[in-house]
Amino acid sequence: MFYKLKRVIISILINGFLLIGLIVSIQNSNNKSSVNLFGFETIQLPISFITGVSFISGTFIGSLVPIFLSRKD
């Protein structure tokens, strides 16, 4: 149990630092676009932010899947 909690906390910290770095690095981005999400259109966001957030959410979910789907011996 402690091992799973430790892995979740490490995953949250690493992905949190990546998100903060992403936000700091794209402050002056001029290329903006909107995304159609479930039939609704989002606000104008930088393309690099949309790409970065999808990467970070994928790494976060990908790091949690093996933790919770592991076999219990």
C-alpha cells in the first residue's frame, strides 16, 4: 500500500512540475486556437498549451494505470 501511495505522489509531483514549466514557457505564445470538446468550443488557447496538457495528462494517467491494475499476490 505504501509503495502505491509513493508512486502516486511522485507522479503528481513530476507532472505538476512539468505543468508549471509549460505554463511559464508559453506565456508569450501568439499562435492560438480553440478546440471542440463534447460539442462545445473552448476559449482561444495557445497550441503549445493544448499539446503540452494532453502530453502531461497522458503521462499522468499512463503512470497510474500499472499501479492500480497490478496483480495482488
